Amino acid sequence: MNLRIASRRMIGLTIILLVLTTLLGLLFFGLFRWAIKDGQFDHPEEAKYVIFRNEQK
């Protein structure tokens, strides 16, 4: 009897973990798509050359 209760509990926890993992993955995928749409990855090499620019203030 205890084995059935434990197995049902494990199945419930597995389903909860699968749902949470899927939601977290979708959240990060959405953030990645937003970053691409926002232009965060347009010029990845540009940041290291900013120091060499001669800007007069």
C-alpha cells in the first residue's frame, strides 16, 4: 500500500517538474527572442573597440 502512495507522489512530482521546466524554458526562449528583436546581437564585436574611439568632450 505504501508503495502505491509513493509511486503516485513521484508521478505527481515528475509532472510538476516537467511543467515548471517547460515554462522556464519558454521564458528563456522568449527573452532570447526579445534580445534578438531588440538588436542586442547585431554587433557583438563592437564593444571591445569602444575604448579606441577618440571622443572629444
